[in-house]
Amino acid sequence: MAESFGFVYNLGVMGKTKSRSVLGFTGKFVNGVLSFLVFSVLDVLDIILCYVYKIIDFFVEDEWKPCYCSSPKETIIKSGNILVSEKGEAEKIVCLTSTKLHLEEISDTLYSRPSLAAEVSKTTVKLRKVVASYNKTTVQSPPFMVNNTIVEMLQEKIGSNKPHRFPRWSDCDCDTCNSWSNSCKDKLFVHIGGRKDNVTENVLFIHGFISSSAFWTETLFPNFSRSIKSKYRLFAIDLLGFGKSPKPHDSLYTMKEHLDMIERSVLEPNKIQSFHIVAHSLGCLLALALAVKYPNSVKSLTLLAPPYFPTPKGEEATQYMMRKVAPRQVWPLIAFGASMAAWYEHVSRTICLLICRQHRTWEFLAKLITRNRIRTYLIDGFCCHTHNAAWHTLHNVICGTAAKIDGYLDKVQNHLNCSVNVFHGRDDELIPVECSDHVKNKVPRANVKVIEKKDHLTIVVGRQEAFARELEHIWKTAKRS
């Protein structure tokens, strides 16, 4: 009797498992088909929008601004810069000001983003040849080489560019978004909490992509204990191009530019000799680069949802990173949004036009619908940026540094004496929890904590009191370098 019951039970379990498997396969199949159809349409739409924006820009701003749909040569030359490409090395932008020559690393994903149909067609030789011939005249044109006359070419560009209209017609012109234009244009907006003077403990908070310092100041800052506020100086910054910080139209928003602004806005004016770092998502990449640059100054490194995807052998790091953070799928929705932002220059500009330029309307509606019962700091952070800032930061920092993250983590493990703590939400659909496991593999001493039933934002939002206590413990027990 018992054996019969066990047999029936096992059949039931097998049936449920098979049903789940069938449902899972069906869901993936439907998602794949819908994704192919939707992103194929977006491929065409982006081309149409390219011409639409060129016409509008020309009539509104008297300028036919090049975009990354053009060949790299046309895009870079017309923007007043030169693209240098060396075999085996990352592409670099060279620009000459009146005082110095700058080299800035850029990501090839800016101008090398094959359409979904082109990627699928790689499975057949015939279609591959068609795509290859098409790509010769479009976004797949290879970077061009330059010789020693590069400085002469740059010098010819000096003074030839017209001053850009600011803000651009498609960007928001409100006081919040443009507050920096009336103040210091060379420094980030920095919110300072805790003790203001005579302190030995400093903490730098770096927010994620399309966010702001309010991600920290509205959640953690009110929940830190009195002892922390009386001894620690807390710096929450708006990254270059976001929140109330400068949003220069001619910036490429490279890793170097972001780091230079952090140094100029926080470390140098406040004469900071040592500090703790707390960073979220995109901010983790900046935090790692900053820690590597100041190995003897960092007391603790706390990373939340670090976007670390080890690149398989034979893959191009930048392209692999873009496919991981923006997989071109309609589900989950957060991946759909990331994919539109990463793959489509003009579609993403349209989204910015509808959301960022109209953010005051969205904030009003949110307060009206909820009867002013919710705080809109997340909406503020999401909307207060320009397309130029978001587009270049995504490609030049998130994708462009993909090949460097291994080196950053190796240096953290072998040359830094600070504690390393990683937090990740189990339900994070944008940056999967495996990313933190990969960090643990590279930095074995890292303390990784996975928070159940939390995602990319609720890793902090909604558990701010608990997380504030965890941070306080990390800082108090951190080893002194």
C-alpha cells in the first residue's frame, strides 16, 4: 500500500515538474518571438527617427548634429574630435583645448550596434554576406586610423565649432535640471550630511545609472544613528550629467571624466585622506576605479548589485556587456527599458523627450493620483538627466570598462587592505545575483550577502533602516589601512 502511494506521489511530482518545464519553455519561446518582432520594429523606427531629429535639430538649432548612425569617422570629426584606433587597444577620443591634449577612452558600442535581424542572420552564410555588404556603408564601418598629423587636424578644428544651444530643445529647461548653469560648472552637486568639520571618517556615496544623490539622502541619511552623524562626514554626489550636477553638451561622459569630477568636487576641496565607499549598480564600476586609484585611502568598499559579467574567451568585452545588461527582450520590463536605452540612440532620445523633458507633469500626476502621499525622489532622480549624459555614460562607463573590471578586482584583492562587502537582491532582474558570485570568485575575502525578496531598488528602498545598521557595522569594524 505504501509503495503504491509512493509511486502515485512520484508520478504527481514528475507531472508537476514536466508541466513547469513546458510552461517555462513556452514562456521563453513566446518572449523570444515577441522580442524579435518588437526589436525588429525598433530597428526600423530608430532609422526613421534619425532623420526626423536631424531635420528638427537643423531648423531649431541651425546645426545638423552627427549621430552614431553615421560612420565613426563622420561622427567624431563633426563633433570636433578625432578617433584613434590601435590594434589590440581600446579606441580613444583625442581632443585639443587651448591648454592641453586629452585622450579619452570610448566604447565601440557607441557606433557598433548591429540590428537584431543582422545578428540572427549570422546563422546563414547568404544572409551574412548581405549584412556585411550593408554594414560597409552604415554603423559597422571600422574605426579609421590616423597618423602623426593628428595634432594638425585637431588644430584646424579649434574655433570652428559653433557654441551649442543650452539646454537643447529636447532637454528639460527647468531650474532643477539646469541649476548648475548658474553656479559652478566644474564641480558636481554634493549633499553633505553628518559632521561638517574636525572629522577623521568620511563616506562617499555613489548612485547608479539614471539616479541621483537622493537615492541615499532620502533613504539612508535619516536613518543613521546619532553617533555616526556626530563622527562621520557623509558625501552623496550627483554624478556628472545627472541630478543637479553639470550636464555639459560636449562631454563624452567617460570613466576619466566621471572620476575627475569626483576628485575635483569631493576629495580635493575637502582634503580627504581616507574614506569609505558605498556604491550602487553603475556606481560600483566608478567605486572600483576610484579604489584602485587610491588604494591606501579606501577603508571599506561596499558594492550593491555590481554589474560584473566575466567575458568568455573569444568574446568582445564591450559587446558582451551590452548584451548582458540590455538583452533585447520585452520581458522583464526592466530589461526591455535597458535594451531601448542601450541599443537605440534615437528611440532612447525620444523616451528622454517624453519622460525627462516632461518630468514636472509626471511628478504632478503622481502626487495627484496618490493624493500627495508618496515622495517623488525616485522620479526626480530618474528624470533629471539629459539623453546625451545617459547615452554616453551607459556606453563609455558600463560597456566601455567591461574589459577592465577583472583588473580592478585583481588589484582590490591583491593590493588593497580594505574590507569588501557586496549586497544583492535575490529578485534583481536587471543585474542577476550571479554577478556578486563572480565578484566573490575574484575577491575571495569579499563578504557577499544576498537579500531575499529584494530587487535592484528595494535592496535599499524599503529596508533603509536595516541597511543603515549594516553599513554602520561595516565602517566601525573596517581595517585601517
